[in-house]
Amino acid sequence: QVQLVESGGGLVEPGGSLILSCAVSGFTSGYYSLGWFRQAPGKARVGIASIKSSDNSTDYADSVKGRFPMSKDSARNTVYLQMNSLKPEDTAIYYCATAAQFRWFHSLSSSAYDHWGQGTQVTVSS
């Protein structure tokens, strides 16, 4: 089965940085489409970034564009979200998600994804 394991959340001061990791397993093709989502307290879950593993192409929401670059370590089957210049409004639970096998695309919509990680808390506060 496809499984996603997230790590890297924590407490950080405004302007600081964190790196989130999403380890992916269970894709027999070796390729996948992965999205990052976040859910702030009292708000809906929203998509912020996506990556297509076949070519490492990426897409970002305006709220994080230029601040949250992604990268992939193919040997470890892990996608990283480098979060820079963090703001209090970035406080949320962060999730990674993948689409079904043999579907490769960029999407920031929750409905496009089939498998979800457990989430990791990011708190930005002074």
C-alpha cells in the first residue's frame, strides 16, 4: 500500500526556517504526483505546493511562492519542503498527499489526491 510519513514540524520564530520531509513508499512505478497542504486553526485545508517526480517540476500557491521551494531525494523516496521567511499566518498542520499510481500532474486541489500523510504541526510565533 502507498504510505506517506511526514516529519520536520515544530515551533519557529517569525522569519525563521523549517524543512518538512515526506517519505513515500508503495509506488511500483517509481513515479508520483505529490502535493503539500496546510490547515490553519478554524480554517479549511488548502493546497500550497505540488511536485511531479518524473521531472521534478513544481507548482506553488501565491501565498508561498518564492518562500517554500521543494526538492526530491530519489534514493530516499523523500520530498522536502524548505520553508523560509516564515510568518505567523503560516501556522498550520501541514500534510503531504499523493495521487493514484500512473497519474502525473500538478494540482493544488485536495480532491486530486488519494493518499495522505498524518500531518505535522508548524507553529510560527514570537
